[in-house]
Amino acid sequence: MAIDIERHYSNIRRILIIILVLNWLVALAKMVYGFLSRCSSMAADGFHSLSDGTSNIVCLIGIHFACQPTDQDHPYGHRKYETFFSLGIAFLLFLLSYQLIEESISRFRHPVTPQIDVLSFVVMTITMVINILVMKYEYRKGKELRSEILVSDSLHTKADIFTSLSVIVTLVAIKLGYPIFDPIVTALIALFIAYAGLDIVRHSSRVLCDMAPIVDNKKIADIVLSVEGVKACHRIRTRGRPDEVYLDLHVHVRPDMHVQRAHSISEEIEERIKELIPEVADVVVHIEPQGESKDEPLETFKNEPKPKA
């Protein structure tokens, strides 16, 4: 079932704007209080939250391009722009990670004792709860809408939750008289952010490098072989995004079959696959006469004759 692209991206845009506002409020609270208390790990966490908001803007730009209709230069549409712009989120994470490591090294060379009070814990706890709610909401909506950019952005926010938790632990350590934990945790936050960036790159590269989104070829073959007149199928290939799969395969029919009947079989195969696997956007069926090929492909699925009772 084809999705309404305009409505689909309108929903994603609305979600991103809501999350953008929340991320910037969280970032402002952490950064202001982090600077006032001279706590680098809290300020670093604030910058991380700010990058969450920046990534939301990158996402909004990405879906602006992704929702464009097909044209002569993009006959398959523009939806891979969503995947491409998710790499922009990863780049922002790598940049932020580098800046935080620099800050951590600077604090090792020039130690500063942060001023920690009850309000420090209140700010971090409230902002962490907001982050948890935002991450769960964005991830759930990303899965529901099959949006790669929302799922990637939720991983960004998830990193913020863990860094906020580590900052709270750091505040306890500083209060107990161990300020050295501040630059140490800042460096650990930087490494965690870099790992989140690598995770996004890994997911995005699967789509951009045409890794098969459907690995269970037998599932596809069973649908194809259920169509009357199909003797065998092979060379099943899939590519594209998890929510927009392009599939092509070869099908064997009787050598004496009329071309009109073969064409009808091809159409029926396409209809059944799209009905039973909704994420498939397009199916290309190559019809071949049975028994003509001398070298049979390794992965060939056949309609075996049923034994007589």
C-alpha cells in the first residue's frame, strides 16, 4: 500500500518542531547553570542538548528535500535524502565530541572546582526526565512512520540521556570532594557521543550502499510460487530504505506460454508481493522460459510437483 508522501512528511515535520523546542529549553537550562556553577560536564551536556536541537534543524532540511515528488532526474523519488541528511546528524555528533575532548584536556591542565548545590541536581534531573520522554516519543513515532531520520535523531537524544546520568554521578563525586571527575566524565561523554555518531553512520550506510533490506528471500519466493503458472524463481534482489523497498527477480514459466498470459502472471506477482509485504514500493519481474538456462543459479526456488495420493 503506497503511502501519502506529503502527509507522511508533514507528520514528521510536526514531531521535529515539537522536539526542537523541548531540546532547546533543556539545552538552555543546562548551559546557563553549567556556566554559572563552572561545571564543565554540565555545560558539555548542555551543548549536547543544543546539538540535539541543531540536528532537528538538519532533519527538517532533510525532509524538505525528501518529500519532493519524482521528476526526470529522480525517477525513484527523493526519499534517500532523508537517509543522507541523517549523516549530517552524525557529523554534528563527531564535531561536538571533538570540542568536548578539547574542553576536557583544558580542564586537566587548568583545574577548576565547580560550585555544586541542590539546584544543580534539580536542573539535571528535570532535564533528564524531559529527554527520556522526548526520546521515547521520537523513537516510537519513527518506528510507527518508518522514518529513518526520526529513529536516527532519537539515538542522538538517547545519548543525551546517558550523558545526563553521568553528569549527575559527577555532581555527586564533586560534592564528595573529587572535582577531578568533572573533566574525566566530560571526556567519557565525548566518546559516548562519538559512538552514537558511528551508530547513525552504520545504519545510514546500509541504505546508501544498497544493502538488502529484506534478507529472507524464501518469504518472497513463497509468495511468487503461490501464483498459478510459476514453475520457479531465482535472482531475488532487494534494495532501498526499510520503508521503501525496490525488488527484482526472475521467474520461470512454461516455454510455450503465450506472452499475454506471462504478462498477467507478472502483474499478479507484483500485486501479491505489495499486498503481503507493504514496504515494497516497486517490483520488476523478469520472465524466463523454464529449462532454457543451462547454469542454474545457486538460490533457486521451485514449485515441486505434489505427490499423488
